Amino acid sequence: MKIPMGEEEVTPTGNETTSEGVTQAIEARDSYYKMVIPFKPAAARGLAQRQVSSSLELEEVELGLMRHSTGAFAPEQYVYQEGQLLKAEDVSRLLGRKDKTSEGLTPLNPAYANGTAEVAEDKFVEENKKSPLYLASLIEQNYMTKTDSGYQLDGVSFALILNREYVFQAPNFGPTYTEKLDAKKVIAEGERMANELVAQLRKREDFKGLDINVALYMKSAQGSPTPGNYVKSAFVGEGAEVAASDWKAIDEKYYYFPSNTATTEVRDDAQKFTLFSDRIADVFPDFSGMIGKGFYQNGDLSRIEIDIPIQFYSRAELVGFTQHVVGLLENRWEYNRNVPVRINVTSLGGTQEVTIVFEEGMDTPKVYF
């Protein structure tokens, strides 16, 4: 079997111009946006990384927000830039507990039960259990349109990253506590905080005339192998509040294969995953299993990514293994052919050896060594 090879990556020569422009369009998994260059890092860069537990989660927050911005900012008309309006100190302020300060931005998280932003050390654990922080972090994305003189900012999207569980540590390096939160309460608080955010930003000169889109993201629980998910979004336009009718429910979820949850809730897909794994094991005795991550939208499998760690003793064995997997995808793949699949084959040490991509419209999988 001939394995179709992917295209080689083009390395910049160093002769590129630095005038403002946009990247070439590519068909990314979640978005088709071109991006403004030269690249400008987010003004609040680094804050989200400290509040989000894993790079996998952060990727879903950022790419997912792009995905849920396409309805507000059409990729054919807008280009993307990382958030430039909210500075690090602005975001830090918004993530705090409400206090009595009335100037500038005011925190979005609720105050303690006694109405203050601080409590005595001996009451810290008790008060935090009663008054959890709902908002963990905030992401801003900018959407721009072309003008005769360059690109101008026309729209802004925000992701409010909400806690599924509230984790906090007692003072003086005391024990860490984890409080599971009621999802309905968290979402209700998210809606309240989104409305407050929009109302506050509309008072700032730099947000006047901009279309605003907001989305609520629920973080995964600690130790979860899959990221969290978006639950709601609202396009506000040039309005100064988020009306109840603006909110649209989002039905998205990740499942980890193999897992008891997947076996219970998406049994057919879990069985297909096991069958695919068994068919690899039938031929390669060193194969010890694989793990997968399925992304579901409105109850249907939208894409699946599979990681296969295996020990290879020769390059020929790696090629043979790849040929076998490609053959299974072409001839014995039980999932719907419209569902994109990406397979990452790694050595036991974690080194990426092969990537196999099979998406809708492809006659045969593409392989990247």
C-alpha cells in the first residue's frame, strides 16, 4: 500500500516584510480566520495559563471561542487578533471579589457572605466554602476588518471561564480544599457576570461602537483527561447589556476512550473504538492499547483524536504499522466517514513518530512522518 505523504512545512526565509497584513487562510479545525501580522500577543498574556489547569484546556478555550465567534464575526469578513483592550491589571481586577471601590472596573466574582472582599484568617476556609469564586479567568479576542489604511477593530469576543469546582488553599500553606459546584448556579452566575462585564466595558471609550460577543466555558474537574466545554453564548452587538433572550445554549462535550463514562453514555462509539484497537492488536504483538478523545456536538460525534504509544525496533516496523492503520481507516473504519480522525503514533518515550489525518472529502488518509 502506498502511503500518501503530507506536504513539508515551509520555513520563513527572513526576507518577509513586517508591514501590517494577514496570514494565508487555512482550514483549521475550529476556525477559518486569517490572522493579523505582525503578531501581537494578548495584552493580558499569561493570566489564563495560570488559571487553566492544562494546555489541552487552554487550547479548547481559545479555539472554541473562535468557533463560537464565527456566528457573530463571519470569517469571510473579519480577521483575528489576540485581545489588545484589556490589560493584565484589568483582567486581574475583574477576577477579584466585589469590593466597595466604585472607580474603574469592578470585580465580577461575588463578595463573601458578609459583603466584603476579605475575611479573617480563622474564618477563611468556612467563608470560602460558603462563597466560592465562580469566575476563574477571562479571555479576550479581537475581530478586525480591512480599511483603506489597514485593519480596524470592529468586534470583540470574551470567554468567561467558570469553575466546575472551586479549589482553594487555607492560609499559611494550609490544606487545599475542593468544593464541587452546582452547574445551574455556576451558569446563572456566569450570565450575571457577563452582563456586568458588558455594562462596565460600554462605559469605556475604547469599547464604544464595537460589537461584543460573550461565551461561557465550564472548566473540567481536576484530574480530568478531557477539557471542559462551552455551555452558552450571546451576541450583544452594540448593546450595553446581555438580555436573557440573547443567550443560546451550546451542547458540546468531550469523552475519553476507553472510559466507564463513554461506555455508559456513548456505548456504540465506545465499542467501535475497542474494535479498532483490537484489530491493531491482532497484527502487532507489541501494541498495548491506545487512548482517544471524542468531541460531541448536539449529541453527535464531531471529531476524534487517537494517541497510540508503541515501541518500534526498526523504521520498517514503523512503516508497516502505519500501513496497517491506514488500511483499517480505509476499509474497516466503523465510525461515520464524515467524522474527522487524527491519529498520533508516538514512541514509548513520547516522541512523535507519525501523524495520520483522515477527514471528510479525502479519498485516502494523509500521513506525516
